[in-house]
Amino acid sequence: MTDELDRLPDAEPVKDPGLPEHQYRPTDVDPAQERRAERQISAMFTVAMLLLVGFCVAYIMIDKDQVFLGWSAMNFALGSTLGGAMLLMGVGIIQWAKKLMGDHEMVEMRHPSASSQEDRAAVLEDLNAGISESGFGRRPMIRNSLFGALGFLGLPAIIMLRDLGPLPDGEQRETVWKKGMRVVNDVSGTPIKPSDLQVGQLVNAEPAIMYETDEEGEPLLHGTELLQAKSKAAVIVVRMRPEDVTPSKGRENWGIDGILCYSKICTHVGCPISLYEQQTHHVLCPCHQSTFDLADNGRVTFGPAHRPLPQLPLALDSEGYIVAVSDFPEIVAPSYPELARDQKKLDNKS
């Protein structure tokens, strides 16, 4: 059979495949119907753009705790606007194809071997004809409204990028540590006294506010706010012999009998660190092996990090528990280009 087809490349296996006579659509024969369909499709794309703008407005303006008919008002608004926009764009494209694009029946010949150059040229010609029949060039109203709707479709994605995390400016550069806040064990939540720590010991800790509640017994921090606070305020508390500590000028009173407190956030890309070597007083970041000397103000001794670990000044409260003297004087964050400038401003203020 293959040999026969090769010898008769122009033969048609079926002269009449049984296709019914072509039926013209109302928009093919009535210019008024054609213009009406074009306006309807363009209106769908335009309304889709308005709904996408409405998505952005709802995301910004509606409170996340607001309720509508028993549902979250924000979720209802976001789902309705984005879903409606996608629906209208899809229906508009379908109507464009069904009512205005060319719909003539085509017969495609099959052949086991590669197509000839003539066949390839014919395919390209058919594609160009299809593009011409689609009306992209002749229907600017539909084309422009579709491109506009597709462009507006990027707005929700841009607006939702805000949920990736807090912006690195203003209050976001601060942590929840403040004067008099107790340092507690991050596993048990119990306050720490100097007698609880032995020389050479390192403890993972956090501020007591993580466990504090209001008058009604509700946590002061919860949900996203709690996670953000934990990510910035986590610390390591280490005890070494006082004679091994070499504090820089102005930090002589930041420790308590060899007890020092540093941020747990690596200054390279923000990985949590706690791999401690007692003999050298070095702590290692497991991600990229940045190494910091805790006995020497958190100085970088190895690796890609360029800034020392931020140190938290400590004191004792009236009950003998370890507390913070203030927030971190340094910015707790991974390094980025603007950090040196911002740290300089912070140093000038202090």
C-alpha cells in the first residue's frame, strides 16, 4: 500500500468523504450581525479588564476579617472578580472563533513520508490564510480589547506579590525585642537564669512575647504576625568563660558573666544557625558554611557572609532572669545592596 501511495502522491483515497454542504453563519451574510458580534466580544474583554481592576481594589480595600453572607468578604470578592474575568475572556475567545473566524471545512491528506516542499509551502499559505481569516488585522476593536484584557490579567499577579512577605523598610527592619523583655527557651518557653547555663552550652531562645497572652487569654501574637516575629527575633544564647570574651568598644556590658546573645539569622542569606564549636567559640551556618566567632562580637571568620551576627545586649531583671536591654542595635536581615547604607544611618542615629 505504501508503494502504491508513493507512486500516486496526488490520488485521493476518498473522493467524497460525506461532508454536508457548508452552512453559512448569520455573521457571514449579515454585516449588521457581524458588527454586533464584534461589539459583544469586545465588551466581554472590556468587562474582564474592569473585573481585574476590581480584584486589585478588593485586595487592597477589603479587610481580611470582614464577613459577607457567612463567607470571607475578601475571598468572595477576589474569587468573583478573578473568576468572572477569566470566564468572560474564555467565552469571548470562543465566540470570536464560532462567529467571526473562518470555518470552512478543510481536507488534510495523510502520507507516511515527509511532506514535499510544495506541501510545506501550502501549509504555510494555509496558516497565513487562517491568520487573515481570524480578523486580527481587520478587527482592531476585538484585537485591542483582547490584548488589554490579557495585559490586565497580570495585575492580580503583581498585587499578590505583596503576600510574599513584609517590605524591607520602616518598622520591618525592627524586631519585637524591647527593653526588659525576658529571654525564654524556644522549646519550653521558660525564662532563663544564668544558673541554667553551663560554660560551653548554647541554647536556642526567643522573646517571651511569643508566649504572652492578653486579659482574655488570647495570644498577643498569632498567625502571620507570629511567624514573622519568630523569623526575625530568634536568638542563640551561649555561655563561655568571661576571660575568653573580647568585646568591642561600647559592648563591655552587653553580656552577663560570659553569657552572650546573638541573632540566629545568618547575615548571608538568612539561614538559621546553631552549630556551635565549644573550643573555638565558633558557630557555623549549615547552608553555606559562614562561620562566626561568638567570643569576638560575632565576627565573620570564614564563608560568604560579610557582616557579623547582630548581638542583643543583656541584663538581669529583679527576679534574676535574663532580659534584653533593647532591640538589636543592628539590622537583623540577610545582606542586600542597600544594607550598608541603612546600617550607617542606624549607627548615626545611635
